[in-house]
Amino acid sequence: MDVRTALVVVFTVTLTLAYEDGDDQMNKYKKSMEEAYNLSLAINNNLKNYDKKLRPNAGGEPVMVQVEFKVISFGEIREVNMEYSMDIFFRQWWKDPRMRHNSSAPFNMAFDPNNLIWTPDTYFWNVKNAKYHYVTRENMRLRISSDGEIYFSTRITIVAQCDMDLRLYPMDTQYCPLRIESYAHTVADVDYKWKGGNNRGIEIVSSKMAQFDLLRVATENEASTNSKGSFAKLKAVFSFRRRLDYYVSSVYVPEVILVVLSWCTFFITPTAVPARISLSITTILTTILLSSTVNSNIPKVSYMKAVDYFMLTSFGFIFAALIEYIIVLNTPSVLVDCSYCCKKKEKDAPTQVQDGAEELILKISASPRKLDLNKPSKPTEKKPVNPKDHWVDKSSRVLFPALYALFLLAYAVYYKSKI
């Protein structure tokens, strides 16, 4: 067989295989189109006599709704409003025998099924605000299996209430719940459970936040009973621990620096009144400004927080430095024995008077020749007075740092045990 004949044979075989492959693809395409058409007819037939006001198994066993949601991201946690936000994919599963069909493929569609079939009246008990996403269309998905199992997924951004305890602020850990239950149906009609069991109904995609770390998520089943009956309830609790790095650099370290700066007055001579007073007043005003800045972003609670104890104690040390200078101005610079001073003055007084009288007599009785009135008298030399450290300042240089270091140690140990 020559080369030309071989090429013709290869080309013929390739065309045959391509034609058969094209036929297979066409047949598969026609088959899938027929299945989709039959599935559409089955769904439409089910909806002809469908009453969406009645739950599945009306009058019989309750509908078991399985719940799961995926947290895409957490939003801001606002202490002032006692709330937190997050973006989730909320998913529900339940069975509706009225929507069974014979197709092997499930029915999938992206639309809002609330106006078409019965859906659980699930709501979030402690949500303050929520919204669906509609870009570029409804972020919703409906899937109906052949056995009548319905899967409904939607994307929601929610803002939920969280009762926060700020006694350990900014070293606190907040436990924010999310409660899910039926609005109108009691346990006799609709029951809820987590998909896959407890502690497995929540998936976290991203837990990054600016000021908090997500420690864990706990899920549980509860029953809520009121005057209208008993309602099934699901509860998820998110544990958020506040990051301390920001507060160390912007609150604790500046406050410690202000306290240390107020101690600089102990090394300034007591006669420099403007310098010591201005330094003390400046540190006091700066501390007040820092305290108001810290408390501006948190609610005005009626109890003391950890940061309040630190700020007030530091303010007390700064104010005590000002009081210390007032004590310095009203006490002698050296501790002396008063009884000894009094005796010494009484002993020296007559001698001084006698010496002064003798000197006056000699000047009067002196002859004019010996007494040169035109000669200026020699001024008395004054010895320079070296300012000495006040004994109160010396004591404060040791006492103030020691007490403040003791306070910092006790503060750290106490709140470390609380954390």
C-alpha cells in the first residue's frame, strides 16, 4: 500500500468516527432536552392542584426542616448599638410529597419560591435588620429531587442583637447568639434541626475581623414556649474575643507615659513654680482627653470597665504629683530639730547685741583722721546658696514608681485570671 492510499484510508476512518461521535452527542443532547421537557411537565402538573397555604403532611406528622448556613464574612461589631452583622448563605431542606417526580435529574432553578410553593416561615428571632441580595438576579436557588426533597438556599446580610458584657473591656470576650425558629407553626406542625447534627450546621468561610478573633461557634437545639404554644428553636452562639494590640498601643502605653511624665516634676527645683505647675496641669488635661476618647466608642454603661479602673488609677497618680508639689511648697526643705534651733538662738542673741554696741562705740570715739568717711564700705560677700532637693521630692522619686509598678502588676494578674 502506497502512501496516498494510506492517507485516504486514515481520512475516511477519521470522518466516520467524527460522524459517529457527532451522532452520539446529538443523541445525548436530544435525550437531555426530552428529560428537561418531561421534568418541566411533571413540575407544572404538580403545581396545578398545589395549595401553597397548606404545609406538607397537613394534619399529620410535622415537617422536619434541616437548617445550615455558610458564613461568608463577619461585619462590624458595634458595642454602642449592641449588635453584630454577617453575610451568610442560608440553606433549608424539607420534604414535600406533592412535588415528587419520576425524573432522575433534580429540578434546579434560580428564583424566589415563596410565591410558588410552600416554604417554612423561618425567621431570626434576634435580628434587627436583614436584606436579600438581588444582583444580578435573586441570589436564591431551588432544587427539587425526585423523592420530593426540596433544597432552598438564599444569601442574606443580617444585623443581629447581641447583649454584651463590657466589664472586662478591652480584654473581654463576647458571646453573640443567633436564634432561628418558626414564626407561626408550633412543634406539632414544623420542627427544626441542624443539618448533620449539632456543632456541624455552620460553615465559616472567612472569620477575619478588624478588632475581634472568632474563637468558636456552638450550636444547639432548644424549645421556646409561650402563651401561643411550643416552638422549635435553633441557636448558634459565636464567641468573639477582642484583640488587645490596638488598646495597648493607643491607651495603655500612652497612659503609662503620661504618669511617668508627671514624675518629672520631682526632679525640678521647687523654686521653678511655672515649670512644675504647667507640667502637672498638662498631664492632667491630656489624661482627661484620652479617657473621653476611649469611652466615646462604647455605650455609657452603668458599671465600671477594666479600662476605667486603669484610667482612673493613673489619673490619681498624676493628680497626686500635683498635690505633692503643694506639700513641697508648705514644708521646710530639710528636717531639723526645732528645740535645738531655739536654744541656739537664745544663746547667740546677747553676744550679737554686745558685739554691735562695742563696734558702734569704737566708730563714734574714733578720730576723724582715723575714720575715712569718703571711703566706701566694703560690701559683705554673700555665699551662693545651692538649691537642695526637697526631702518630699526625694521620697516621691521612689514611692510613686514603686506604688504604680505594684498597681500594674496587680492589674495584669487580676484581669489575666478573669480572661
